[in-house]
Amino acid sequence: MPPLLRVEHLTRTFAGLAALHGVSFELEAGGIYGLIGPNGAGKTTLLAILAGALRPTAGRIVFEERDVTGEPAYAAVRAGIVRTHQVPRPFRTLSVLDNVEVGIRFGRARAAGRGAAGSAAAPGAAAGGAAVGGAMQVLERVGLAQRARAAAGTLSVGDQKRLEVARALAARPSLLLCDEICSGLTAAEAESLLRLLREIRAAGTTILYVEHDLKAIMAICDRVIVMDHGQKLAEGPPAAVQRDPAVIEAYIGGESAQGGAAAPAGAAGTVEG
């Protein structure tokens, strides 16, 4: 079975400097994949290219067996690639419900003429009652149904993060790009969001999760991709990646290079950015 996403030798330069250089990897459908690395590693640039916000300088992106290299953001969303942002970007004066309706109106439901829950709908139905009903289903799924009529700008940081996920889910992604969705949250809020990500994966959506907290990555991801200076440094199961000498040297303090003991697999730690 072909991979859901295939990234081939992806490169992006800015004023002659390479933010990404020859990055290649594959994502199989149905997994949660972690993407880690320090500030400047190229994680945000990679997500922006996958989401259609930036065009690559070179390389290729194949999604669901179709070449989507360089397609704009709206086309990426309608193809099934949807991104959340580290700093939530709601329409602050609109209600929570209206924010989620935006995802339905401009996501795959519009492209395919189907409701947010995946049921067949007449052309244009997503612009009417189907959009409202679908938006409420999504809000119930993420635990925000009770705040549906509240202005999005009045939500707590934790609830705004949930709204980011809700808007993305409303677009019916096959691949959800999560950018540090747990940053700025309490431990309880973060654990609740990680549970939500597991539920999203269980429902069939593949997730690429950018995170700086190794503990969160080890807890939730099936595989981890490590980046450094715009290149892929390592890739593999979380425990194996954390034991990789190059990863230990770069992100867990360089103890192995100095002859000290490496951090054990599963140990908590963080990487920047």
C-alpha cells in the first residue's frame, strides 16, 4: 500500500540560505508522527510547505498518490492537509460555532459536496443547516459544545487550542499538521489534548506533530523525525530515536560525546522550538 505522504528531497532557500536541504520521509496512513528539532532546524518551514503557505525551491510532495508540490493553501486544505498553529488564530469576534463553520465551508466538505460528518449532502448544503449541525458535532468531539455561542476571543488559551483543532477537523483532513499544540498549557490541559489527538488518530486521521517536549513525543508518537540545520538527522520509533547518539549529542546534552551516560529511553526532556 502506498504511503499517505511522500516527501522527496525537499529544499527551501531564503536569500541563498537553505532553511531545508534535501529532506525526505514518508508517512503511512493512520499514525502519529513526531517532528522535533531546535530553533532553526526547519520544522516550521517544512509544515508551511506541506500546508501550502510556502513553495519549495526544489523537491516533491506526493499526497494520496498525487503530486501536490507548490499547490496553494486552499488547495492543500481541499486535498486533505490541514494545519493548526502554535499561536491560535481564531476569528476573535466571531462565535466559536462560526469559527468551526469556516472550516466546513472552505474545507473538503465544499470540495466534495459532503457534510462535516462525512454524509452525502446536496451541492451547497454545507453553506446552510448542514454546516451548523456539522460544526456542533465537531465542537462536541473536542469538548467545546458548551462554549459554541461564546466569542472566540473570550476563550482561555487551552480552549483556543481546542478551537484550533476543531476548525482543522471541520475541514475533514486526512493529514493533520499540529504545531506545538500543547505549548503554554498546564499539565492537565496538555494531557487532555494528547488524549484528543489519540482519539483523532483512532478515527482515521494521520497526524504530524511538531513538539519541543520529548515526554509528550514519547507518550504519543509512533515514529519520530528529528531535524537539525534544515536536514533530517534521524528517524525511527521514539525509544530508538532517543537512544540515537546523534540525537543525544544534539538534543539531550551531548553527554555521550563527553563519555557520560546517555539519557535513558523514556526520560523526560525538551528540545527548543
